[in-house]
Amino acid sequence: MDDKFLKPYNPKEVEGKIYQTWEDSGYFNPDKLPNQSGEPFTVVLPPPNVTGTLHVGHAYEDTLQDIVIRFQRMRGKRALWIPGTDSAAIATQARVEKNLQKDEGKTRHDLGREEMVKRTYEFAKNSESTILNQVRKMGASLDWSRYAYTLDDKRNLAVFTAFKRMYDAGLIYRGSRIINWDPKGQTTISDDEVVYEEEKSKFYYFKYGPFVIGTARPETKFGDKYVVVHPDDSRYSAYTHGQKIELEWINGPIIATVIKDSAADMEMGTGAMTITPWHSLVDFELAEKYDLDKEQVIDKYGKLLPIAGEFAGMKITEAREKIVEKLQAKGLVEKIDENYVHNIATSERTGATIEPQIMEQWFVAVDKEFTIPYSEIPGIESGSKITLKEMMRTAVEGGAVDMPQEGFRKTYLHWILNLHDWCISRQIWFGHRIPVWYKNNEIYCGVSAPEGDGWEQDPDVLDTWFSSALWTFSTLDWPEKTVDLKTFHPTAFMSPAYEILQLWVSRMILMSGFHLGQAPFKKVLIHGLVRAKDGRKFSKSLNNGVDPLDMVEKYGADALRMGLIVGSAIGSDIKFDEQRIRGYKLFANKIWNVTRFILENAKDFDSEAKLVDYTGTDTGAYSMHATYHNQLKTSLEDITLDLENYRLYLAGEKIYHYFWHTFADEIIEWSKPLLKSGDEKEKWATQHLLLSILADTIKVLHPFMPFVTEEIWSSLPAQLKKQKLLMVEPWPLS
RNA sequence: GGGCGAUUAGCUCAGUUGGUAGAGCAACUCAUUUACACUGAGAAGGUCGGGGGUUCAAGUCCCUCAUCGCCCACCA
């Protein structure tokens, strides 16, 4: 027996070495696996932000995927897990800008676009190794030879190609639409990056000619020359649609037009409202419907424009009170409600109050019909007409993407129903630049700049989710028609956090459906968030963060993996409990000691001797051996079924339980007298039983606790193994 | 405002198609010159949030209420 077993198991001495052995073996790459006839089984790693560090959420997500990948690999599948990182454009640029300000006192504009992009790229590249090494520490069996970065050449080509094809299909268009403008970040942001915060403010009632209108935002009212009432509102039956009324307003008399539309809520206030199409989505939609004038009142910096007359140039907050004062002086204030509670839109990243604006932006049209050239998605015929929205719905309802968690499926479908066109342009510098060039009135879209002089590229970059949405196939080098793409797409499954269901999952379905006519993945299992023990989110401000690498240092990666997986079903939140992780460190040591005991007591095991076959029906004196053998088989079948059905937490708990309380407490205790009895045949049978249970349980534990099991495997007698490395050993029962 | 979920032992959570309530941790008793930087044996602990219904049978299915959480949403 190896002397290493005389000491307790020490993960620190083992994990680095074992990971190196795996990497050197080449088996992370499915093309190098011993069994080349297996079915492909692909997972793409949700690419972590290149400038980030590993947090407990990643550790959990990586473990989930690694368990599945390792299980499938041992079952003989050609398992491929593709690693990658994301540039997360806005986050990265913001980070570099912050450093720039701090270290050199400069802004991005001082540097200029080219230099800024160069520095950001370098910064991203420099920090990428940090997170990748952290992922390795978790034991993730990723095929590093297929590593992808969202801004590398191949992914860049994929993004440009995707854009061009959708542009040519009429699904990407440029239009003046109302968007969420972040005055602080000086960029548009997507609906998903907007967070609503409850705020108590004043609500004003103003006299607007014969009407009384309510508003929380007097500063936008300069351009309001339409008053909207509900067609059924008896209070206003005297007025007709389109009727013009002259009235006194903030800066003098104006002509207002009456609009009758059911958008006005009769229950709300006086039932009459004025509209500001340039700065409100509802108002914009009304203006589009009736072809009304739209006027900008507030500029990109949150200041009032000349239309505000004497208030021009003022900041919103400053202007608000002054406008009210003026209206008050003119006797136009009916009343002011001091306790008005409403939600205001703020930018998730900068915290600034969002100012809706009409701007020229690029959009993906989700409601426009197109002809889908090719489709493997059940319910969608190749060559049929469909909208992206319908496609996204059908992919899930028709089963191309299996979303077994009913609650999340409902959430997804509900979200699809309410989907608006997706604004994909961002006014930042770092990221995929929009592949469109302008020259006078000409416009060109292509994967590279057009021939000839005088063309200027669109200054904006794409929403980072645009490239992320291509991830399942851009990582397989699409648009090239590679063997990889043919073999490994659609991917087998994806396990994102529920936070990201709409943001990412749905958009992958959109892109994969349009460009390949395939689902991006066959199954999606949404997991919960890892929270602090008190149920609160981990956050910097609460200073309750846990660094997974500290846990690895203290208890080993295997213990951390088990501690995260066992104990909560996939989909519900996980409360992080260090005690549990400590418990699994003890378990790793238990496995270690069981091995020590068995190897010590099986030194003289003679595999050549004629063994008693206790696996048959007529077992005679060896009925206990047979019972234990069959019990093992039953347990492993059960656990295998759980793994096949992604019930990882159950499988993990069951193997833990079997190993400790059946194998160690019961079977080994039972074996002690038999090993000493002096009956050679009985001893061999017992040694054989113990060795085979050990080998089989080590195999089943491997996906969960890869390091300690691989280390033990290297010390097991060769006749128990088909493969030198446990990671490619065939799964028991198969 | 709309949608989704949760409520089970002191704590954290399982409970897969309805069939005698489970685990880990903590706490308790005992053992321990033992493969175990510890481990083993044992005992204790729950009217499964409240109420109603379906059923031979409900933690599980249906209705309703309460509390908590999350997501979405333009209420001027």
C-alpha cells in the first residue's frame, strides 16, 4: 500500500497535480477520448466576464456542469465542454475608465477611441488568466483547446455575419424609436438593464385649459400639445377627437388637440392626460398611432432645450420646482399630492435616472415576418413564414428546447408574449462595432469595410448580449461549416441562473433558430442563486461575500463541490453553509481511510485464484456477499437514473450515504472477522467484494469529487481498471 | 398592477407517478490502546403555514386565506 494513505487526505497536495494529469492526458478534448464511437454531448460554459473573479455562483454553476460532463464522459459519450470568456463590453469599459480616471486623471475622450479600445482590450486580456485558473481549481473538465473569447477573430466574424444576414433578411433595422437613455453613462441601455426603484415624490395637478391633468414630471410638459381622454369618459363627452382648444400654458398660449383613446385611464386622476412622445414610451406609441408631432424637451445630458424658453439649459431637478412656481403664479396649479409613490427607472450600472429619448438606433424586429430557409425545430417548417417571436415560442412549446421546470417555462413564455423590438446599439467604444458604413445617403452592411473612399463606420457597438446569443455556435466556429458545428450542435444542455433566462437563454434560442434552424440546446435546467446563510444575496455592500477559493484552500475543491450541490434541488436558491462543506471534507477523508483499510487488508488478494461466484443465485455460504453485491447494484442503478435525469443533488446524497453508512459502517465492519478467519477462499471472496465495491463507488463518486477519487484510483490494483485514468473509466453497469 | 415560487425537525433543506414523514448540521446519552487529526452505537426531536374539498388513502391533487421571496410592467 502506498504510504500516502498513512496520513489524512490532503487536497492541497493532490488537486493541482491531478488537474495537470488530466490536462496532459488530452481527454478534455473529445477527439482524443479512448471511445470515438460515442454520441456527442456538448455543453458550453456560460462565459464569465473576463475582468471578473470567480464567485460562489460560478463555483456552483461550474460544478453542476462538470458533474454532468464527467458523468456523460464516463458513460462513453464524446463529452465536450467549451470554455470561454466574455468581454462584457459596458462593464469592462467602465472598469478601465475608472482606472484611467484614478491613475491618470483622464477620460476616454482624452485618449481617443483607438487608444481607449486598445487599452481596454489589453486590460481584458491581462485579467483573463485569473478567472480561467480559478475555473481550473474547481476541477472543471473543459476542453481548453477550443477556448473562445467573445472578441477574438472567429467570434468577431460570427457577429458580423449574423448581423449582416439579419440585416439582409430585414430583421435588423435602423429606426428612430424611444429608448432608455442613461444620461450618466451617455448610452442607451436595454430594458433588462433598467431597474425600477420606488420613490416618493410630488404629483402635480395642473389646469390645462378646461382640463386638469396630472403629472410627476412638470419639466417635460413644454411640448405637450395633445390632451388624451378615454372615448367613453362621460366627463369629456362634450369634446370631440381632433378638436382644437386654445389655452394658456407654461410659456404662454398654445393650441391643444383633443385625442380620444382608450389608453387614458378613466380611474386615474381626472381621466385626462397630456402626452410627451419624445420622453415616454406610452406617449410615443400614441403619437405613432395618430401621427402626432414629437418634440424633444430634454437633451442627452438631462438639460432642458430651447423649447423650455426661460428654463432652457437647466437640469431637470433644478427646473422642476421653478416651473411649478411659475405655474403657481399663473394660477394653473390645481393641487399637489405630496405623497405620490411610484417607480422610477434607473440604470442598473450607473444608477442614473433613465430618460426615455427618441434616438436613431439599431433594432432586431421580433414581430416581423420572414421566411425561414431551414428548420429542424418541430412545429416550424423549412421555408415557412414566421416571426422571431413565434419562433422563440415554438422552440419551447414544441419541445425543441426542453424546459422541464414548469414555473420557468411559464415565465419564459409570458416574457416572449410581451417582447418588444430589441435595441442592439450601444454608445460605447469597446465591443463589436456595428458592421455598417455610411457615405452621404448610401448605407452598406457587410463583414468588412466597403471598397472606396469616404465611407464611415457607424460609431456604435453592439449590445453584449448580441454576441452572447450566438455563443453555442460561434464557439464551434460558425459561419464556417466545420465538423465541430455539425457534430456538436445543438448542445446537450445549459444550466444558467434564472436571472438570465430572458437576457440570454431566450436570445440564444432566437439566434440559433434564425441562423441554423436549430435549438441552441436540447435541455435547459435553470438553477437558483447561491445566497448567504441568512438568505440575503451576496453583495459587496453587505460585505458578506464568500470567496470560493478560500473554501478550496480550507476544505478542498471536492468538498466545496459536494457542499454546493447536495442539499438543494436545482432551481431553488442555495443557502451557503460552511459547516456543510466542512462535513464533506470529512467525507473525503472517510473515502481515503476506507481505501487505506481495504488496500491494507487485500495485499495478498490473489486475482488468479478461483473465486467464489457470489453473484449467481446459488450462493450457499456466501449469501451475505451476494446480498451486498446486489444491494450495490440496486443503489448504483438508482443513482445512475438520478444522474440521467439531472437530479444531481439526490444522486450525490445517495452515494454519500451508501458509501459511509452502508459500505463503511456496515459492510466493512461485517468483513473484519472474515478477513481474519483463515479460510482462504472466504478471505478472497471478501477481499474481492470489498475491492469491487470500492472501485464502483469511486467511479460513481468521481463526477462529484473528481480529485480525491482520481488520486485513489491511481493506487488501486490494475486488474480492477480498464483505464489508467478514472475520468475515462467506463461507468459501472454499462 | 401582472406573473412565478416558497412555507416540512432547533438550523439548512430533500421528499421523482398520491401509499407507514427523511438527510446533513446542531444538541443529548454511551463507547472508543479502533482503517478514521476522529469515529461508532443509540435515543430524542415534526398535528408537513391556517381552513376547506377530492380520494380507500393527501406533505404530494383542487379551492381559499395568511406570511415571505423573486421576476416582469409605460399607469400619466
